[in-house]
Amino acid sequence: MSSSSGKVKTWLEERYPLAPLLKWAKEKTVPAGRSSLWYYFGGLALFLFSLQLITGILLMLYYRAGVDTAFESVHFITTKVPFGWLVRSVHAWAGDLLILTAILHMFSAFFMRAYEKPRELTWFTGVFLLLILLAFGFSGYLLPWNELSFFATKVGTDILRVIPFLGDTLVELLRGGEEVAGATLQRFYAVHVIVLPLLLLGIMGIHLLFVQIQGMHEPKDWENQPEKKKTIPFFPHFVLRDVFLWCIVLNLLAILAFLYPAHLGIKADAFTPPPAGIRPEWYFLWAYQVLKMLPAHMGFVDGETLGVFGMSLGFLLWLLVPWIDSEKHPKWSRWIQVLGILLLVFLITMTILGYILP
């Protein structure tokens, strides 16, 4: 057996330079200490995305996009395909956990100030990755073509109408017409399984390349107290801990999928009134609640228009944090961190209110 493995290794080394890769794996280290837990969220997000990819491909084998086939194909997957209900439930729960993990990863990077020079572009690509994941959630929500997803998509796309000059054009582009219909479903399906995966894989590759080139961000206090510096080898120590966390999350997904399987509900019908208490998914609930709480008009400006403008401006400022909190403005750092805490509290509060208030 050892002779065979040696021959395989020799065969590979003659064709591919594995020595530099093995040397890199042995020499790469990861910061250890009180904040080391946050370093595992990036790998966890990658694992959950891999699960999404696998379960998504399995669902595609039976899913048929169309007004007359989408709901029926999902019903067939849930009731007739062996373990189809499990695959669909894992896909749904893994999507939620993926977005939650990405949000935690982003805020941990913010509070650890991992966006500072020279990691500005790492932050930039990370924020865009979260934006793509949210687009995944929005586009995938419509695919079962049930009553809840139909009216939620109708409400979600209608919000774009408040954008001056471009609003109506953007809505028609997304829907493929004036109303949510078969063309909307086809477009959302194409975006969900082709456009967004390609975008995500491309930006994720760039993001991971930046991380590998620059290494993981080290705690700020190491600069003034180098005696606190403590690291562990990336391989096998960090990798094995990463895999252990993946196993825990995989078991959690199995429990959630078994106890709370994804429901299908009632088939969408454009001629029926929307169900009472319709709400978006939890990761959009804060925005929904903000727009709902704003008055119809604020002076001469439409309330929803001002709300969308404010959220867009907030996203732009969040994207530019590495350049705002830079060496040129050292006095701003503390206030930016305080604003980050207030933002997190605001998002959590609005999400809770979205569930509580009618």
C-alpha cells in the first residue's frame, strides 16, 4: 500500500509542483486567543455555501420553473422523491444559516477592525458577497410559487418604484412585465441558478485570494504588546477545528430539517387577496419595518423614497468604512465603532419589531 501511494505521489510531483503548496500549508498560522472564535465563521460560511450548492443541484433534477409546473414539482419533491423533503429542508435552513453566518462574520470583521490597511479590498469583496447572498434569498423565495412567496415578491419588487426616474423600469425588468407572473418566475430562476452562482464564485475566489495573500487579521493589541501574540498552525490544528464545527452545524441542520421541515403552503393565485400578516424573510424584515414606520410624506418628499435613499446611503458608507476609518482620520475610529454598535442594535430592534408588531 505504501509503495502504491509513493508511486502516486511521485506521479503527481512530476506533473504538478506540490512542494510549495505543502510548504505553505505547514508554515501558515492563524491567530489564537480570546477572539479566535470569530476566525471560524469564514470557513463555516464556505461550508454552508457548499451545502447550498449540493442540495440546490439535487433540487434542480426535479424542479420545473413555470406557472403550471413550479408548485407541482416542489410538491413532487416533497412527497414523492426519496428524502426530497429532507434535501429541500436542508437547503432552506442552510440558506438562513449561511446569511446569519455571513452577517456575524462581517460584524466581527468590523469590530476587530479587520478592514484596515492593507485589507480594504478584502472588506469590499466581503460586503458584496453578503449582498449576493441576500439576492440569493430574495430570488429563491419565489421559486416554490406558493401564495406567501408570490405576494412577498410582489411587495418586495414594488418597493423599487419609489426610486426616482428608474423605479418603474427596474420593476418591469425584474418582473418581465407589469405584474409578477410566469416571466418573473423564469427570470428569478435564471438569476438564482446561473447569474448569482457565477458572481458569487468569482468574488469569493478573489476574497479568498486576498485572505491567503495577506493572512488573517491579527488583534490590534498585539502591535503594542507583542508578548500576547499566539498562533496555531493552519494545518492540521485550525483545519480540524473548522471541520469539527462543520460537523456540529451539519447535525444542527439535520435536527432543524427534521423538526421544522420546509412547508409548501398553497399555490399562488394572482386573483386571490394577499394573506393577512404577510412579511418578508427575517433578513429583510428590518428594512420592511423601517419603511412601514415612516410617514407617508416627510415635507415634500415621499416617506418610502426617503427611506430607500437613506438605506442606500447607509450601505454606501458601510462599504467605504476602510477609507473613512483610515490613518488620515485617527480621531474618527472610536466614533465609527460606536456607530457600528448602534447600527447592530438598530437592525436587531427593527427585526424584532417586525415580528411583534402587526
